[in-house]
Amino acid sequence: MPFHQSIRVFLWAALACTLFAGGCAHNTGTASPFFTSTSTVTAYRLNVRAEPSTKARIIEVIARGDAVEVLDRQYGWIKVRTPNNDIGWAYGAYLSGFDIPKPEKDTPESKEAQPEGTDEENMGEGRPLVL
């Protein structure tokens, strides 16, 4: 096979691999550059954490209806890019598009999306209302 024909076959194979398999490289856990996925917050408010753990530092709190870009998943935790371009982990039961059951009461994950009272209670007691 002539050299230029070998290059042509290689390029077609690389293109096919990229289009049909989402890239030939091993999945590193980041979103594919060809496909993006978004999700919407379904909880009143949702903590976005530095790591996929309820013990990890909260880097942002996002509100119901906020759209996030989905980057990765580890078990029930979803790595997201927030509307403020922060990247962190949110529990997937409180995001649209994931079939992750809500945790049972009194577990750390169940407190991830629960408000600490009604808006009126928060405003009346001098606590800031987090939206």
C-alpha cells in the first residue's frame, strides 16, 4: 500500500474512533469535548462540595432551577460546573436526569438539600436566607 494511502486510512480510522466512540483516549473522568450534559437543581438549595463527601468543604450553594453542567459521576455524587463557573460535587438525588434515590432521613446526604426552615423563619430570626 502506498504511503499516502496508509495515511488516508489512518486519518479515516481516527475520525471514526472520535465520532463513534467519543474519543480513542482512556476516559479520564472529564466531560467529552463533543457532548455536554446539563442538569437542573430540584432541591430548595443544594450544597456543591470540594469532594464527593458530606464532610467536604462547601464551595457554593445553588438554588432550585439553577442549571449545571455535568462533568463526572462517582456513585451518587455528580461533578458539576455551577452557573458561577465553580467546579464541585453535588448529590445527584437533587439534580434532574439522575435515577439516584433520595437518602433515608438522618443520613448526611439527606441534609444536603434540606432548608433549615421556611423563608419567614429564616428572616425572622436574623439568619441569612441562602438561595
